[in-house]
Amino acid sequence: MNANMWIKFIFALLPIIWLIMSLGFLKMAATKATAIGLIITIILAKFSFKMPVTNIFNAALEGVLMALFPIIYVIVAALFTYNVTNQSGSIKIIQDLLSSISTDRRILVLIIAWGFGGFLEAIAGFGTAVAIPAGILIAFGIDPIRASVICLIANTTPTAFGAIGLPVITLSNLTQINGNELSAYVTFELLPLIILIPFVLVVLVENNLKAIKGVGGICLASGLAFALPQIIVAKFVGPELPAIVGAIFSIVVTISLAKLKNQNKEQAKDLEMKSHSLNPILRAMSPFILVFVLVLMASPLVPSINQFLNHFIIKFSIGKGSFSFAYIASPGTLIIIATIIGGLIQKIKLQQLGKIFITTIKGLGKTTLTVCTIVALAKVMGYSGMTNILAVSLVALMGPVYPLVAPLIGAVGTFITGSDTSANVLFGNLQLSAARSLEANVDWVVASNMVGATAGKMISPQSIAVATASTGLEGHEGELLKQALKWFSLYLVIICLYLFGLGIILGMLKY
């Protein structure tokens, strides 16, 4: 690397360093930290990367629009679902239903944050897997900050195949690697993390390693039930279904083992008092059932409906970029429709539903500002060349041991953009070129970008903003980031060492 490249690399790092320092250590409010971060990025783009002012404005505008639609839109929809369920009293029925499975909060975390959260990520994505499960965990008496951290960690590995496989599909299209082959590599590379995460979630419930005692077998089964079906489905079906199938298997296995564990316990008598008939349970679950049905029906798994709904789109150019929003096919729209119908089923009047919706929007002012500034920052970094210089510099710095840090590049992409899909768009072809120049297995290295991207999701300011909005913790973003950073570091170290070591053993990498 020449001196000029070194200088640009350092300048490109500054916005990331600022975000980590301001949120994680200075404990600055996210609205202020991200706004200052955007200003720093704009100054660097103009004076260090020679980006025209018009292009800077267009990039920031594209980021703001993308932040509002679909990101904030989906957050509003997810919180609307939770608020309606809470207002109708259905959340109590859902609590009773889950308590009839187990009153052990460790097991409930596996069912709600890991299984149900993974399922929500698989069918909808865009923050639903953090927003909805976190609220339910708080209803079970789990501390809001702890509930948020649990959901952020749980919402890592499932994001690879989130929103009906969109991140892997995008990566496959960009790199021209067979979708089924790439999906299989991703699931295999994620295997140790999928097995480990349930144990981590249980430890976090009581903030003690001893929490694993008595539920270690269920943790292992919950992880394996998620991981193994994913590998099979990815290899023989493709990227659309692995997370859906994995989440469903995990939920079924976890519930079955939890019921088996409780069979001989005295608490069974108490659970009978909390039981409800089928009709109230279906009524309470109706918004979630309808979300599943509508999102699945509108997905690429049903091409005729998906293609029809995607005709309803707003699309226009913004400078070198563009903005598009399929307003009917959007998960946000489908979740809102499902919630309105579910709310009516739960006997909430349409006028009351409107009030709940408006109240939900009003409560997201700070979150909206945070997400808009961070996505604008990401767009300016991308168009100015900052994001690319970070990745290219890492390739040049690491040389033959580059595959060791290949996941880090994916993580940086998600940290900056808040999206696994965007991280793959940014760095997919870079990983492909690096693998070819090193004569490494391209599938292995490209898949590692996807795996690394799942790590970045845990600490992305967007994800943190979703967590704080859904748990009433606005202003505590720094505390969440600081706690999540510890687990992010462990997650990334494990995956980098695992992929590099196993890649050499299997002959995927040369060293």
C-alpha cells in the first residue's frame, strides 16, 4: 500500500471509529452521535475523497428515503402488531400459552428469541425479529436491556436467509455462483455458531454460566434442530427456505423437549389454571398467523402473487443511484394489513386501531432520525469510495492470510449499512476477486462474506435503534452497543478462526 492509500484508509475508518466511540464509550445519544457521524462523513467525502456536493446530497437523500421505506416502515408495522396484541389483552393469553410449555425463562428465550425470532427474520426481516420478540420477553419479566441484547444476538445467523433468502440470492446473482451451492456453503460455515448461540442466550438470561445447568441438552437440540435441516434444504431446495424450515424445526423440538422436561413437575397443576380453549388462543395469535400467511403468499415462493404485487412500485433515479419501493409487496404493508384484520378479530374497533397506529408512529421520532442519519451516512460512504477503500486495503494488508479476515469485511459492511444484503452488494465481487487471486475456493471465501455479515448485524446502529425503539430504551443505545460488542467480538473471532482453519484442512484455502 502506498502512502496515499494509507491516508485514505485511515480517513475511511474515521466514521466507524466515531460511531463505536460515541455510542459505546462516550454513551452519547444515538440521534446526536449519528448526526455528527454523518457530518464527519460528508466533510471527508468532500475534501478527502473529492466527491461533488450534488452527489453527496443525492447519496444522503437516497439513504434517508431507504431508511423511511422500508426500514422505519417495517419497524412501525412490527411495533403496531405488538401494541395491538398488548392493547387487546391477547399478549396475556400468549404468555399463558407459552407458560403452559414452560415457566423457565431460559426455555422461553429459546422459543421466543431464537425460534420465533428466527422465523420472523426468515419471512419478513427488516427488524421484526428484534422488535416483536423483545417486547414479549419483557412481558415475561426479563430486563429490557437484557431482552434487547438477547434478541440482537439471536438475530444474527438467521439473517443470512432472512426475508425469504434475499441476502444469499443477491450474493449469488452478483457473483454468478450457483444459489444452491452457495447456500449450502453458508449453512455449513454457520454451523458452529448456530449450535453455540442457544447456549449464549441461556447464559444471558441469568448472566451466569451456571444457567446452562439443566437445559444444556435442550440448548444443543435447539441449535442442531435449526442447523441440520438448513443444510439439507439449502443444498437441495435453495436459499428461500433454509431459515424458515430451520426455525420451525427448532421451535417444535424445543417445545417438545420442554414439555417432556415438565411432565413430572408439580407446577403442572398451576399450568392447568392458565389454560385457554382453542378459540381464544387462535384469536390471540391471529395477527402473527396472518403475518405468516400474507408474507409467505407474497414472497417469491408464490411467483404469480409476488410478480403481481411487485407491479405496484414507486421508482425513480437519485443522481447515480435510485429509489424503489414496492408499497404493497413490502413486509410493512403486509404486516399492517395482517394486524388490522387480527385486531378486528380480537374485537378492537377500527377507530381504536387507528389511534394505536398513530401512537406507534409518534413514539418513533428519535429512532426515525437515528436510522435516517445512519443510512444516509452509509450511502455517502459507499458512493464516495470510503467503503470500498476499507475492503481493498484489508485485502492488500493481509495478502495470503486474507481469508482469515474475509468475514470481517462482511461484518464491516453490515455495521455500516445495517443490511446483510447491502454488505453482499458492496463486497461480494471483492471477495470473489480476492479468492481468485489467491487461488482459493471461491464458494468458501464468498460465503464467508455472508457469514461475517451476520456478525455485523448484532452491532449495527440500525439494529440497536430497532431494539431501543421496541423496548422503550431510547437514549440507552450506547449501553446496548457496549454489551453487544463483547459478544460480537467473540462471534467474529470464532468464525474467522473456524473458517480459516477448516478451510485449510479441507483444502478450500491455500496457505
